[in-house]
Amino acid sequence: MRFASAHVTLAAMAATRSSSDARAVEAADAAAVGSSYLRSSPPPSAGSAAPTAPDAPALPAAGGALEQLPSARTASGPVRPGRKTKLLVKHLVRGDIALIDHLDIDRVSAEELIAAGAAAVLNCSPSSSGTYPNLGPQLLVEAGILLVDLPDDALFDVLSDGDPVTVRVARPGAGAVEQGCEVLRKGKLLARGELLDLKRIAAETELRRREIGEALERFASNTIEHMREERELLSGRIRLPRFATDFRDRSTLVVVRGVGHQRDLRALRPFIRDMRPLLVAVDGGAEAVLEAGMTPDMIVGDMDSAGEAALRSGAELVLHSYPDGSAPGRRRLEELDLPFKLVPAPGTSQDVAMLIAAEKGARLIVSVGSQFNLVEFLDRNRKGMSSTFLTRLRIGEILVDAKGVSRLYRPRPGLTPLLVVIAAGLIAMVAVVWMTPALRDVVELLWLKIKLLAEIQAPASAG
């Protein structure tokens, strides 16, 4: 495979982006969030040369070229530690510094960190390990967020939630390749890390793109292994309990916390209004359904990222457990005194949700937020993604991506437009009659005849 340039653009990697305009708007909004918490280094002492004012965080230039961010910056704010990024983003506010332990930051997690307004991200694991050109680091840096890889997770023991910290980036010395970064609390040095910038990310991503064959080989090997070990999931031998939710001959939306799930839900509003499909949320997808102003009919998952409000929304709860029956989320549901159905099964909770809908007779399954192309599958970099790939093969023709439905479905005309047209016609007719004396006389004559008929019929009925 040959590449025309050493630079790598998100458009070349993420085929699922809706349009170039959408990418520009998202990147500009995110940059505004991140850059508002970045400031230049302290002023020089007397007699020294005044430094050049730092540029704003660089975004990709026209045509997708990547520019390097300035090297001397600091970010200050309260630190928010959390080893699970998907749970941490719920508590982040604009200007916070996120302390995470996330190997190979994926696109979904990066977009959530950007939307939360993180000023800097301190990662105790490699943000990109080199197994695949994951999109997360590039998205974060393009948004103007300081991304720092730390050598270990010692900061989790040193820092508490809300501690004020400063992330200071120093200019590299002569001949240095990597940029150093310091984490301080009240002027005291706590840790040193490595800053990831666009130039380095672009070079490493290009290198990994050339090695994509190895990633595909690992994915294929894992898929074959899954077929051997978890063939019950694909052969339909999983025993499902009786559910209160009736799927027979109904359309079903399976909502997953994933790529563009909020955008997909907005685009599907006409389909949801007209077809009244069942809403099946997978763990954190329940929060997205509630945020969209809807209520899930069923929640499937290990219940680690679904909020209490979602669990108490009245949805039928299906706890996905390991094949041996152990379920980490069982204790939480029991403490909340909520009834649930237990489904021991291999694979991911997303797979189980789709198989439940298919086995119970759903006419159509619309996937919201789940992976639908090669980049998204490999970007998740999770072992269980092979089971998701095979589950799609089993479900077959009844599975449709939300993007396809929103583009092909034509909304039915609702009652409101019809009433508006009728009202407009009546108003126009009244105006014409009122402005025309001859028509006004006719209407008055008809009104008198109606009154006379009513007076004649009233005594007859009384007699």
C-alpha cells in the first residue's frame, strides 16, 4: 500500500464522519473549549528577551494537513481521577484536568472528553500502544487539549478528587525528540510525563497504518477463536427467560454508547415518532435515551454505567452475566431493590441485546451508536469485538444501521400540518366572505334559514 503524504487525516481513517463541515465545526468548538484554559509560560525576568506570544491551538489546515501545537504552555484546574473514562466523563466540568488509566484511547472516549471540556488529560497508560492507529489521541490534540502520557499510575495514590494541579509543558532542549511535561500541586513537582503533539501522532499513525495487516490478522485470529469457544452464542443455544417486553413483529432500536449515538438519535426522531419502535438500551446507552427525552423499554448490560435514574425509569432490566452465572452488577441491582432477568452468555452486552430482539421476533433491528466499519471495529481494540462482528452475521438482513434508516426513511405527514392547512383555509374563506358584500348577504340568509328550521323543529319535538 502506498501513501501520497506522510501526514494522516481523520477523513482518511474515519469513514463514518458525516461531512467535512461537521468535522470542522466539532474541531473548532472543541478547540475553543481547550484553548480557553491554556496560557503562556510566566513572563521572563528583566533583561531577557520577550518571548513570542504563543499561537492558538492549531487545527488541521485546509486539505487535512496537520500542524504542530506550540510547546510552551500550561493548564491549571481541579483534577478528576477515574480509571474508567466512560464513568469519569459524567463528572467532568469545563476546565477540569482528567486523570485516567486508558490504554489506546478510542474515538468515543476522546469525543466525550472533548465535549466535557477537559483542559488536559493525564493518562497513566499509553494513549496509543502501537497495535492499531486509534483515533482518540489525534482528536484530543486537535481540540487543543494537553495529552500527557505518564510512566505509571502513582498519581492515583497522590491526588484526590478536586485537588488543584498545574500541567506545565517545557520546551525541549537541543536535540531532544520528546517534549517533557510536569505535573505540579502548589508548586511541588508530583510527576513527569511525555506530551503528545500532532506532529508525533501523525508520524506514528502513518507508521501503524502501514502495519494494519498485523492488526487485521489479530482480529481474524480472535474471531476464529471466538467461533470455537463461544459457538453457543451463534448457534442459538442460549436459554433466554420470558420477557415482559413483546418484540414480535415490531421494530427495535438498540442504543449503544458509541460513535455519534446522540446525532443518530436526533436523526431518528421522525422514525421513532411514526413507527413507535421498542427502545433497548445497552448499559450507558440508557443515559443517552433519557437525555434525548425518551424512555427505554429494556436495559441490557452489566449495569456498571447506567445511572440510577435510568434503572428506575420503568424499563425491564436484563443483567448480562458471565457464562458461569457470575454478574458484577447483581449486587447493585439488589441494593436498589430492582427486579431483573439474568442472561448468562458470552460476548458483549451489545451482542446479547441484538440476539434477544432477533430471537423474540423483532421485525427490524436498528443499531444506534455501534460499530459498523473496519476502522470502528479495530479502534475499539477490545477482544470481544469479534463476537459483535459474528453476531451481525447471524442476525443478517433484519439489522440496519441508524445512519441508513435516517437517510432512507421519509417521515409521514403528521396531524399538526393538516390542522394548520385546514385552519388557514377557513381563515381565508371567512376573510373573502367578509370582504364581499354579496357573499356576506348570502351567508346571512343561510343563517336565518337555519334559525327558522331550528325554531320549527323545536316545538315539533316537544309535541
